[in-house]
Amino acid sequence: MSCHPRVECKKIASFQTTRTRNSELWLVNKKSLEEAILGYAARYTNRYAVKMYALAIEGNHIQHVAHFPKANRASFMRDFNSSVARAVARHQETYPGGRVWARRYSAEYLPGDADIEQYFFYTVLQPVNDGLVDDISEYPGYNCFEDAITGRERKCKVIRWKEYNDAKRWNPLVSIDDYTEICTLRFERLPGYEQLSQREYETLMRRKLKDRTSHIIKARAGKPSVGPEKLKLVKAGSLPKKTKKSGPKDHRPRVLSICPQRRAIAKGWYFGIYFEYKKASKRYREGNLSVRFPPGTYKPPLFTVAFDGHIC
């Protein structure tokens, strides 16, 4: 696992990805699971005041572009990913058990408005870029594009499963409706377009989507897509023919930016905090528990060892 800390930042958006164990396709062809995932996204974006720009539920991973103004990305990701993992076990009947996710989520900073836009389209165009379909309207799973550009608010049902199961132990006739809440999933408009009317914004985003889709199809050089009908036949838990894989020690960029200068500035900011963190962490592990850590970082865990001596 990379030793680089995930620094919390109130001002910079980021791009998160969480991949399933062995890249198994558990996030496919199950409407109830999809609805549960969107419900948890709604619950936790509201709870943690997250600005969500884009969200993709792919066969073996979930990724999203978001801004965390309260510097609470770790809390959001902890609750969201653990809830989704339980939902997979609950909704996919063939799930064999064990952990759902391969490892902790990856997160990269998006320091500028243009970078947020770049990875917004990267997220919504994943099915096209991966050669699954030729147009996102053909993708059988959820795609956030229409919700995001129209400002549409999606009402999602979220069941408080722990409370429901605890109540059911004492009263088998308890209604699940009493433990169901409605959460609203909403997406933020991309920064830099605040001056446009809603109609102007939608028109511009649709044109950008069309241009980017055309570019991807052209780069594919005639290679056909899988198509929606074949995608609907994919079995939950199967392995993809081709997928992106990386090991715990593989290089991962800390900053994603289409501007080299902006990327360099953001990396300077990040690694400045990183080196401060390393110094503080060393002193902390040596026993100085009052050492101050740089803003946006968390203290490392303290470890204990078993006493193997003798008591006189």
C-alpha cells in the first residue's frame, strides 16, 4: 500500500475510484443494487455536504468527481464504500462472501475548473471509452449525465437496515416502510458556467458530449462496441475480458490536470504537506504524542506488542 497520505482539502476537488476484489463484475444487471448505491450516494453527500459533480457505477468499480468543502472525504468514503459493500452482499444472490473491494479507494486532486470538467466527461463517457457502447444512451446501467446537466434531483429510497433488523427480532410483523427514508441525490453544475442559463448550459454540455463521443469513436478505428444486448447478459461476479489493474506499489498520480503548470503547483502543495507529515509521523511513533500534524492529515495508528517478560 502506498505510504503517501490522502490529504483532506477544502478548496480542491478530487477524483475517487474504488475497485472490486479481483475486478469481479458485481455491479452489473441488478436494478435493486443500482438503486441502493444511488441511495447511499444521496444519503452521504447530504450528510457530509459533498458537492458531487459526476458518479459512475461500472461493472467492477465506482468512481466519482466530488468536492469536499468540509474536508471530510475520508468519512464520506468510509461510510459510502462500506454501505455499498453490504448492499452487494444483500442484492447479489450469488455473492460468495468476503470483502467486496480490492483495496482502499484511490484519490487524485483536480486543481482547476477545466480539470473537473475533463474528469466529469471522463466519468460519464466510461462506457464509450471502454468500448461497451457507442453512445451513453445505450448503456443499460446508470449514467449521471442527464441528472447532472439538467439539475434534476433524484429521489432515492434508503433503508435503515440495522434499525429494521433489530426491530424485526422483537416484532416479525414490523413494516420496512417505517425504516425507509427518502434522500435526494443532486449534482453540482460544473464550475465556470455559473453565468449560463439552464437551457444554455444543457445545450453546451450536450454539444461537448457529442464532440467527445465522436472523438472516442474515431480513435477506436472501426472497432465495434460490445453493445447493450450483450451487456445485459453479463453474469454477476464474472471476470471482464479486459480491465485496468494496478498493484499496491504501482505509481499513482497525486494530481490530475490538463495544465502542466497547474499540475506542478498542486504537486508542490501536496508534497510540501507530505514531507511535513513524514517528519511528524516519525516523531509521533517515537513517543511524542503531542506532535502537531499538518492540516488535512490524520495521525497514524499506534501499535502495541504483547508483553513476553516475567512479572516478579
